[in-house]
Amino acid sequence: MSAASAQPVRLADERRPNCAIHFIPEAYEGDKPMVVGRQSAGAGFLDALVSHGGVDKLYCLTDTPQIYQAFRDRVSHGAPTTPTEWIKPFDADRLEEAGCIFMPGPIISEGAWMRRYVGERRYSVCGITHSVATERVIRSIRDFMVAPTQPWDALICTSVSARQAIGHIFETWGEYLASRGFSVGETPVQFPVIPLGVHLERFRRTDAKLAEGARLRAQLGLEPDDILVLNFGRLDFRSKAHPVPLFRALELASRRMSKGRLHLAMVGQFNDPMSQHEYRNARQLFCPSVPTHWIDGADTHTADASWFAADMFVSLPDNVQESFGLTPVEAMAASLPCVVSDWNGYKETVVDGETGIRIPTMLAPAGAGVELSDEHARASFDHFTLITYTAQCTAVDIDACADAIARLATDADLRRRMGDAGRKRAETVYDWRKIIVNYQALWADLAELRREAKTVGARDTTRQTVHPDYPDLFAMFSGHPSRPMDAQMIATIADPDPEGALQQIRSLGMNGAARPVMLDDFEIDRIVRNLAAGPQSVTALLDKLPEARRTTGLRSMMWLCKFGIITLTPSKDAGIHR
């Protein structure tokens, strides 16, 4: 797999690189109830492009005016004076002007097929990873091996872990195809690692926000020496993080407190009542000594205040559904020290010993999941069951987590140092204003590749359809007839009254079923009049048509032959050559 640098590049062109946003409203809704990570990421990206991208126009790629209006409403708050433009699918001129399509997920092969209708070099297609564990995403990434992707296309990986998982998809498919005698080269797509970002002002520790945090601490009944541990995110043990390791670690850590008590704030939303029941029961069983405060993530005022009420942030994901994890970045932006599992993108965001403490994890070895995936493939259970089974075989070191929580809880200076370092790291690496420059630098690199790189699998438009799944039926079934038509054949009037016969044929609707893909009546009549003077070759008749109409002319002559107006015979049989 090819990788591109995620380092910012100085953009020499005064016109900032831009993109046409493939706008699917739900993919950019970061403030809806039960929001998931990809929606928060999509909203963050769009807000950053609008507010900090410096683009001269905001392009929306959609096929309906209603969605375009939703796009205008969505971006109007951040850039009320920046013009917007609606681009419909296959509008190659507008897409070329934008330079790139940005898709809010990893399924870029569809965009590459769409582009093949209008020209491979007209624009780039750029997507981004979120979860890479679902079969739909795995299949879409597999399709990179056969889709008309080009070196000027990119799939942004939010973490090295995500890129490694994608590499495994290519490796397993390559191994399978090789075992069947096929040789498949590497996909030409670029796979740069560019993390998600954070809007720093939202997490700046202002006096007003600290006051909100203090009020929340008072409402929760914390004493001055108490330590509030914050866990923020969806509360789902099947696709996010199992709570028992956290509860057990907190219970152990609470026994090491010399003064004050540990408190836990669980901020988020449950997927369903069953999850809520299980979480609460688990807390009573494994964490009875630690007061736990359940805060509804839909209560945005209280949820926002929790960042400034907490003393540390703890998150222990153990699920393959995760690929980046935005909440530790938000915690660092809020100047909170982090205790996180050494897992997925967390391994890259939290610097162990500097901005927080990463807790060792362990996963069952390769091979332990073969029968599970085989059963999933035969529909014995669904995707969420599969990742739940996998998560149950993933361990986070509970004792190490307890040590880390206790260490931070009893050392205010360490909390401050790590919190300050986390804020600095968020400002330096994860500020959306800098991340969006990385995106634009990538788009500039892709534009350079469009100008210079060799096209992979260039299409011969005279004989190849856009997509092999939709073949030219005249080529596919050329073995059906006695012989196929060819341009050297001789056309001869067959009916003694061709004009009258044409009038009769046109009187029945079924005879004009293919009218949309034929020459118009005037052009067909002209062919018949030309042949009235004597037989002519198909080539000679086609030469009288504009080049763009000649394939249509071939079909139209076959239509005339079908209904007995003309005959088409090989030139040697007709005795006429041209």
C-alpha cells in the first residue's frame, strides 16, 4: 500500500485546494442523539473546512435539491458569506473545477466507477476510514483491487492501526487469488495517515467553563479532596468498551486513596435498556465503593461541563469497531490527563508517560477467530455478535489501570503536568485548523499526480464499457447470430416502397421501443434516400454522420434491416467494394 505524509505542506497556490463534499446529511450530524464517532468526525471536518479552509466556494455533490438545501443550511452558520454550488453526479466540468470528491467514509470505489464515465483524470476521489470491521467496508476496500482507482485517489487513515487493518484485507485477498493462479498488483490508492481533529476553543479552560465544572462537582456531591474520573462516550459493551475492567480498576484504586474519595462520571447514552441494566448491575457488583454518576450525553450542557469538572479522563476500549477514538483528543484539549487502553488510535494520540498513561492490552492470537468469521459468513450471527465475541477475548490489564488511576488520583502535580502536556499536544497536532491544512496538502498532492502519474487500466471507449459487470451485449452475445454486422457490409434497399414501409412500421409503438437510442426519423430517412440511388457500404453511410453519431448509426441500420427496409450483406457477396 502506498502511504503519504501527514505532515503539513506549505501551499504555494493562493487558491486553497478544495473538494466537492459528497453530502449525506446524517454523516455530518455531530449533535444528534445517539451520535456515533463517524458523525462527530464528519461534523468536525465540515466545520473545519467551512471555518478554516479558506476556500472560495463550498461545493456540494448530491442529486437532489432538498439535500443541497440541507447542505446550505448546515454550512451557513460557519461561513455565511462563502458561496455554495450544487454539483450533480456526472457533472464533470464542475467536479474538475472542485478538483476532488470528498466522501465521508471509505467506500471510494463507487466514486471511481462514477468518474470512469467522464474521464479518469478529471478529478480525484478521497475517502476516510472510520470503523473498518464491517463486511460492507471490508468488501469496499477489497474492491480497490478491481475498481478503476488511480494514484491520484486517497483513503485517509485516521490511525496507523486502521491502515494496518486495511493492509490485512489486501494481504488475505492477494493470498487467496494467488492460490487460484491470479496475479494482482498493489492498489494505486494513497493511504496517508491523518488523524481527526478537535475544535480547541470548545475545550479551553476559561473562567466561565471552570465555574460550570465547579457547579457540576457540587451538584454531584464531591468534596474538595475528592477526585472525579471521567468516562465519556457511547455506553455499549458490544461495540465500544466493556465496563467491568474499568469498574474493577476503580475499585482497586479507591482502596489506595489516603484522603478524599474517587468518583466516576459516566457520560454518554445507552444503546438500549438492557445495556443500561447491565452497566448499573456491573457497577454495583465490581465498583461498590466508588460513587458513580450517570450523565445523559444528550444533556449537552451537563456533558460539556463534565470536561471541566473532572480531574482525569479514563477510557478503555477493547473493540475492533474502534479505529481512532476521538475522546482522548478532546480530553487532552480540556487539559485532562488520560488513562487509556493501549489500543487502536489511542496508541498514537496519548503519549505514554507524558500526556497520560496507556494500559497494556492483549488480543487472542491469529487463528482463534477463523471459525467465528466462518459462522458469521454463513449468517449464523450478525456483525455485532461477531465483534462482541471478539471483544470478550480482548483483555485490558486491570491492575495496571488501577495503578495508573491511583497514581494520578494521589498526585495533583502529575495531573497538572500531564494535563498541560495534553493541551499542548492537542494544540500542536490535533487542532482542526492544522488538520484541514493537511487535508488540503493531500488534495494538492493528488492534483499533481493527476497531471503526472500514469493512468492505471485506461479505458478504450470504443470497445470497453465503464463497468465490466455491465458488458456490451452485442459483444457478449456475438456468438448467438449467424454472423455479426460489420462496417464493410453493403446496405441495399430491400422493400420496393421503403418510405411507405417506414410509415407503417412507425405506426406501431412496439417497433419504436428503441427510439431513444436510434437516429431520429429525419436522419434515418436520409439514409434510406441515399440508398435509393444504389447500394452503399456501411462505412460510406457512417461517414455522412457526425463522428459522435456513428455508433447510433450502426444500431439504426440494424433496425432498418430488422424490419426489412434494407439488407446488409458482406461486400464480396454483393460484388460492391469501397
